[in-house]
Amino acid sequence: MHRNALPFVPSPWSVSIAAERVERLAALAERAVREGDPELARERVRVARRIAERHRLDLPTRFKRFTCDACDAWLVPGRNCRVRTRDGHVVYACDCGELARYPY
């Protein structure tokens, strides 16, 4: 970074727009998977993650739970992931082999 350059600090206005875009991309990714286009859904998940990263946003819980961290797939139980309950937690197993565990 240049010595006189300031780090990027997102404005509150741009953060609200970015949060709306992340929500919209999540809905579009879910729709794409349900319509049978997992690659389009994967691209939308990647774009949403980049937007959240750029604007330093926390991803919504729904987004975190229904996306695979390894392959960026939008997870639909019974279609491209397996859901099992264990003692005190839920295990999501993506088709790529990645496991995600969430307490309940």
C-alpha cells in the first residue's frame, strides 16, 4: 500500500446496499439450484461472498448454513446435501464431501 493511501472504509450507505445485494444473491442462488442450475448458484454464492468480504459484512445465518465452504454450492437437503442430527448438533454433508456441524 502506498504510504499516503488510506485503507478502504465502507460508508454506512454502501454497507446497506451491499447487505441487500447479498440477500438478493442468496435468494437467486437458492432459486437456481431448485431449477436445476447448480453452476449458476455457485457463481452467485461466490459473488455474494466477495461483496460481503469487500464491505466487511457478516454473512446472514441462513447464508452460512446453506452454503458449502469448500465448493460454494447452495445446499438443498435431499438434493445435494445430507442432513443428520447427532447428539447436540446437526451435520450437513455436501456432495463434495465437506461436513458442517451446527449446534442446536
